[in-house]
Amino acid sequence: MTKRNTKQRRHIIITELNNNGEVSVDQLAKKFDTSEVTIRKDLAALENSGLLLRRYGGAIALPKEVVSDELSENVSIRKNELAQAAAKLIREHNRIVIDSGSTTASLIKQLDGMRGLVVMTNSLNVANALNELESEPTLLMTGGTWDAHSESFQGQVAESVLRSYDFDQLFIGADGVDLERGTTTFNELVGLSKVMAEVSREVIVMVESEKIGRKIPNLELAWSSIDILITNKDLNPEFKQQIESHDVKVICV
């Protein structure tokens, strides 16, 4: 098969996953005539979007998760709506943390024109996007150990760097939201997220409404650590009430 662009390749990966229940890195690399590194990046990006669950050597399907080009475009629109609402909470000269992830990365273009921002991140993608802004925010990187699973820096060095600062706000995503416990993630490395919340005066979670109520084993942030949750306007009203019962402000857009 000839090489395809990233969007087409990931669409085909999801289609195969839905048909077969699992895929392997080795088979996909041969199918697309590309490197295993590229396929691992594809699988990581698809997992961050909640479309599959990575396993050693490949990935398995999540129940009832189906992707199409139209859905992918709708997801981008929904994430941009969350980003626009999140940007309204930021004041010029604020010191903010932006965690890795496609939802939080959508916030970057909303920051152009804001003066005096100081932005810390553990994501190379976020850092590169920030560096392109004409408003030139002060950019800080956590450093640390590179985690290919989350495509971000993690570990004790990153945590130590974060503890050297204090921030006005943290913007963080989630793979799922447990209505009783808090935000959840497929990634077992949750230490840095907790430190990000500890050093920030206000913690804002950006998450698509379809992820709310999703059961995922790893607790990332407990409700007691979260101040605001921004999600889409089609959120189940009962879910909204349950989240607000934890003294969390819910913004639906």
C-alpha cells in the first residue's frame, strides 16, 4: 500500500480496529510502508482522543467507539469550542500551565494577542505551537523523562521543576470523568498532573462531554483538586448536577 497522509492512515487504523478488535504495530508498519515509530505515534494520538486502548505491541478497540472523517471534524470543532471558553478565563500577564494532549493544545491559538503570559508545559507540541505565537509568551518547559506513551515529559525532574514555581491556572484534559471520583486516564503516570494542580491556584479541566461518565481505572485528579470543568452543551443535566455537587463549576459551551 502506498503511503497515506496522517488523517487517512489513522482513519484506516480505527476501521481495522473496529473490524478485528485489535491491531499490531508490526502489521500496521508493513501495511502502510512506514516506520514502527510513526505507527506508535498514531496509536498514542488515537488513544489521547479516546478511540482505542494501547497494549504492548499494538492496540485494542474500546467498546462502541467508531470514528469517521465527519466525526473527526466534529471533534475538532468541539475542542475549539472548549478552547474558546477556556481562553476567556485567562487574563493578560497570567502564569499558566498547559498539560499535554490534543484538547489542551487547541487552547494555544486562542492565546495569540494576550500580553505578558508565562506558560509552562510538558509537551513539545504545545511548546512549538506557543513559540509560533506573535505575542511571544514566556515559555517554560518542565524537562524530565520523555514518555512516548503520552508524548510528554514526566518524572521526578519534571515534578521538581514545577515545584519551583507557582501559577495562576492549570489547563488539563482527561481521558474520562468518573462522576464520583474525578478525572481519569489510561496513562498510569499521574504524578506530574497532581503536582501541576498543587502549584496552581485554579485548576480547569477541558473535556468533551462524551468522555464524562466513562469508566477508566487510573484516577488523575480528585474532585477536591478541580475548580472548573469546561465541556460541551450536550452534557447530561444529571451529570452536570453530580459534578457541581463536588463544588466544581461547570461551563457548558
